Amino acid sequence: MSEVLLEARELNRTYSVSRGLLARPATLCAVSGVNLTVERGGVLGLVGESGCGKSTLARLLLGLEAPTGGQVLIGGRPVSEMDRLERARKIQIIFQDPNSSLNPRKTVLSIVTLPLRVHRIGDRRERENRAAEMLELVGLPRRVLTRLPADLSGGQRQRVAIARALVMRPEIVICDEPTSALDVSVQSQILNLLQDLRHELGLTYLMISHNLAVVRHMATRVAVMYLGRIVEEGDASSLFAEPQHPYTRILLDSVLTPEPGKGLPETALGASFPDPTELPAGCRFHPRCPKAMAICSSEAPRLTSRQGGGRVECHLQD
Ligand SMILES: Nc1ncnc2c1ncn2[C@@H]1O[C@H](COP(=O)(O)OP(=O)(O)OP(=O)(O)O)[C@@H](O)[C@H]1O
Ligand code: SF4
Ligand SMILES: [Mg+2]
């Protein structure tokens, strides 16, 4: 029987954003009513355009930010009830850009052992040994320990970031666009490393990407996010073979720009990504949906079971 390791229940996160000196602040819904489960050992791919709420969802899952509604559970326990050490041993993150996530003035040894020092784990020698073990695990020689990030290539730096994420031996790793800042030639090496580590260490991943090729390579399940909501979710093979939400179909047909922040080419969808402080009524996707019907602009679609397993939120299903 598979075990649910990570679970989001009705997660919401809103921000109050200023609209200038005289205007009242607006409410921005970054994450709305998100339900997700990730099974132990599984890889959930989370895809969607820039600004749809992927990184916000990641921060909520990590317990770095409190949700405005709903709950995150790891191994059945609310993350909000865990202390920092317990959380650090359960869940870690690898960010997109190792250039900005690694302190340029610290040696690799200092970077990789930082979580151990923060949590007062081991003495100096034990920490150094653990760092060397981690480097070996990610395919870097021990001598790299004394180097600064500037002495390393982009791919090596991302390996250091992976070593740092794994030093606490977490059960779950969130990879937020782990390869999009890297040269194409090293992207697949990093993905293969993540895949090997998953098998070797029995890790569970949430792979965030707007690049469906990355997700196709790794994911066992896929969730598609649009304007803060999960609009379709299912088994990776079924979702890629038979996407049922119009947005998923468009995402699959699009040639995405490799850089995050650029989103989809406008030609694929006509109107550009809407303002998240002014959510469209009814189905949030209706202003851009090629299949929109009259009901779509007034009534929000309900979540229904998806043919082939999973869920989809679209009136076409009714
Ligand atoms: N701290 C914050 N304060 C105000 N708005 C925020 C904050 N963090 C995120 N947002 C807004 O929430 C929405 C979702 O942002 P988020 O960074 O989660 O998107 P994303 O899917 O990760 O995008 P990308 O693919 O570009 O990384 C955006 O409209 C963003 O501007
Ligand atoms: S509910 Fe309507 S607008 Fe929304 S995705 Fe389905 S068809 Fe398109
Ligand atoms: Mg992001």
C-alpha cells in the first residue's frame, strides 16, 4: 500500500499588495484551495506559467510561510506543529539559481555544513565528514570543499546546492526549477543525478517547472496549476497521453521559453496572463480558453474525476 507522505489540504495564500499611495491595497490570491498528495517515493511534477503560484505553494509546503487557510501535513503531522529541526529533517528545497542561492563569500564546506551548524548537529570533524560524504553522493571531488562558488561551474554549483539540501537527510525534496538556470548541456546531468539520488536515498520529490520536458523526464504524477488553482492532476503517463483540461492541452502543445519569468509565448493563448488581483469570474481560465462556453464566465467549474484517474476542473467534463 502506498503511503501519503506530503499533503496539502485546501491551502490558501493571499497577499495584500499596494496599488499606489492613494489607492486601497488589493488582495492577491497566489494559492487558492489547493489539495495535493504526494506518495512516499513518488515524484509530483507541478507545472504552470510564471506567476501561477508554484513557488508560493512550495514555501507553504516547506512551512517557511503560513497559509492564510488550510493545512500542510507531512507523514500525517501538521507542519505548523513541527519545530525547525523536525521540518528540516522532513523537507528541503533546491532553488533554480545556484548563483544566487549560494553565499559567494563562503567555502563549499561552510555552505554544505550550514544546516548542521544551525541545528547544532555533530562536532566540527563529524560535520566535515558529512559534507565530504554529501559531495561524493552528488559526484564532486572532496577537494571542492575548500573552494568558493565562483571557482565552480554552474552545474557544479547546483550539485553543491543539492548536497546542502541533502545534508539533513530529508525525506522530501522540493526542486523549484532546478535546471532552468543551467546550460542545456548540463541540465540532463543534473536531472539524472536527482533521479539517481531518489532511488539511492528513497527520496520523494516535488518537481516544479514550467518546462514540461523536465517533468516528463521525472514525474510519476503531474499537477497543472493556473492562477493559484490546480486545474488538472493525474498519473503522468495518462496526463501526457490524454490531457483533459484545455489549459493542459495548450501547455503540452506550447514550445515554452526556457527562462522562467517569460511564461508562455503569447501566440499559444491570445490574451496574456491575467492580473492575479482581479480574478476572472466563473472559470479563471475563461478569458483565454479556446473552448469557453457561456456558463464558463459565470460559474466556477467543479472538480470532477478524470478519465484515466486523477481530477480535472472544467465544465467540459459535465
Ligand atoms: N511576498 C509576496 N507579496 C506579494 N505578492 C507575492 C508575494 N509572493 C508572490 N507573490 C505573487 O503571487 C503570485 C504567484 O507568485 P509565485 O512566485 O508563487 O509564482 P511562480 O509560479 O513561482 O512563478 P515563476 O514561474 O515566475 O517562478 C505572483 O502574482 C506574485 O507576484
Ligand atoms: S470551464 Fe470553460 S473556460 Fe474553463 S477550461 Fe473548461 S471550457 Fe475552458
Ligand atoms: Mg517560482
